[in-house]
Amino acid sequence: MSDHQDDKTDRLLSRILNGSANSADIELFAEWIKDLSNERYFEQYKEMWHVANEVEVSKEHLGSSLSVFLGYIRKRRRERLVRRRVLYSLSAAATILLFFGLFIFNDKYGPVNFGGEESFEDLAYCKDSIKVELSDGRVVNPINSTIPGFSVNPVNHREISYADNEQLKSTKKDSVRYNSVTIPAGERFAVVLSDGTKVYLNSNSYIRYPVNFSGDTRDVTLVGRAYFDVAKSKIPFIVNTSDMKVEVLGTSFDVESRKNGKSTSVILVEGSVKVLADGQSRIISPDEKLSIDRFKRNISVTNVDAKTLTLWKDGVLVLKDNTFDEMIESLCSWYGVEIIDNSTVPETERFNGRFDRENIATAVETIALSAKVGYRIEDGKLIIEDFKK
């Protein structure tokens, strides 16, 4: 496909996404997206489009900003590597936001180097290891240990499985044993439970579970954040946190309940879940998020894009409507670094972002741009402070 045709297609997609498409555009789009490769490209384009449009661009810079955006994604499309394109489209979202934001910031403040000559190689990353505490009291690192009762995924070493273990299936009901997994900052891990349920654990999280399920319920206890892909069964699967119980028979959902968090939440991807909290029972539907304010004890349900907000399990952290403090706290955990916030960013300001696992430099540049703050690296720590031109 020629660059001219690429440009024509991308501008069509822009009109579809911003609501300015006419009937001819819609008809053309309906025919174009029937092709599987076009459908995949549209999903990639849409991911970046939504991030780019979270920043307001002045009219005088709109044309040049759009040219940067379209040129960037055409470059990625020409590489013709589908697997890498998907990764680029996700991890590049922060970069796209940076492109758009620079037009705005430079217009007001002039060319700026937010971080001077800082080297991100000087950051001190968390060195704690993933730990599995066994029912007999032993604590092991599952990545480099061979332990009876579960197997380590030979391809993805950050996953263990208790499923399809004949020894576990023969365990008597009166001898239930519990294991637990603790995930440090900067790490992610997955556990396949004995019933086939897969649990993705985010940074700074802890889960306690029976080695083999028995009885009338399948109970686990969670502190932190996890994504559950629950194996279907007539036996209820229950996630216990300090604030609530989440009960399902088989579905996919995300639970976040951190020790010092201001709120706890459930995001439903598919199926249905029942949430029990403060003497109340709520059932939520796909693409809904139930939140509990820990101070006011309010329970609210909002509509969300569940698949986007749970991309963290695939290595992409998406933040929506966060305060600056909340965003910094999330990034400390996500990257496993210490961030000290000495800035005076108002509590009333809200931030959206999309960050990959590897590119912390782009993430920090994007934060500095969005919040109009500076940064420096000192003694392995990232220091955020008010911007001084």
C-alpha cells in the first residue's frame, strides 16, 4: 500500500473515531474492516488514538500534531512484524502522548529539558524476589526452585501450576494445606490453582490459597491486585479481601485491595460477579467497576473499558482519572523504583496514562510533561519536583 493510500485510510479512521464520519465514510469503513489484518490494525490505531486525544492540542498545532501521529503509526505498519507491531502500539502510547503534549508545552514554555542529563541506568530497582510460602513453613523462590506439588512453566518461568497433579487430587478433605505467594515491587506472576483457575498477580501483591480445593467453596485471600480467570464449576469461587467478598461460578475479573489504598475495587471483564461488602450485596455486569471508598464507605458502580484497565496482566499499565499521588504510587510499584514526590501538583488535577514495563524513561518524560514538573535521579531514587525554567 502506498503512503498516499496509508494517509487516506488513517484519516478515514480518524473521522470514524472522532465522530465526524459521514454515511459514505461509514460504508467504506464497514467494507475495509472485514479484512482480519485491517481489524487488527484498527485496534492498534484506536489504542493510540484514545491516548493521543487525552491531551488538548491548540488549533494552530493540530495539523502538525496529527502529521506526527499519522507518520508514527505508518512507520510501525511498514515494519510488517505483527507481533512486534502489537507491542509497539501498546508501549508507544506514552510516546504518542509525549509527541502531542510537546506541541502544547513548548508553545507555552519554550523548549524544555525536564530532567537535564539524568541517566535512568542510575535508578536502584527493587531486588526482592518472588516468594512462595509452603504449608510446611518453607519459603522458596519459584523461578529457580523445584518443589513437589506444583510445576514451573518451562516457557514463562513467572508462572506455576497446581493443576493436573494426581497427588493433589488424592488429598483428603480433612488435611487441607495452604500455600501463599508474595510479589515484590516491579514484578508480576501467575498461579494456576488446582481447579484450573488462573490468577495473574500484580506488583506488591499477596495471595493465600489451598493447595487443593475441597468443601463447598473455593476460597482464596488477596492483598494487592490480581486478575482472576476462574474455571467454571458449580462450586462458588470466592475472593476474600479486607473490605469485601467477591463470589463467582466462573468468569474473568480484576480485584484491587491494597493495604494503604484509599479504595478497593472489582472490574468485571465477562460473566457476572456478586460483591458482598458492609452488609450489602451487589451484582455487576461486564465493563462495570465497583469501588468502595474506605473512608466514606461509599459503594459506587461505574462503566469502564474493562479490557483496557486490565492490560497490566499483559505488561501494559493503564491509569484513568488518577491524582498525581496515586499515579506516582502506581508507578513506584509498577517499575520497582523509589519515587519521592516533592512537587506541589494540586490534588484536584487528574491524570491518565499508559505505560509499558520496559520504557521507564519515556514514562517519566510523559509524567513531567503532563504535570509540568521536573525530575532528577539521586542515590538511585527518582526525585519529582516543581519545574523551574
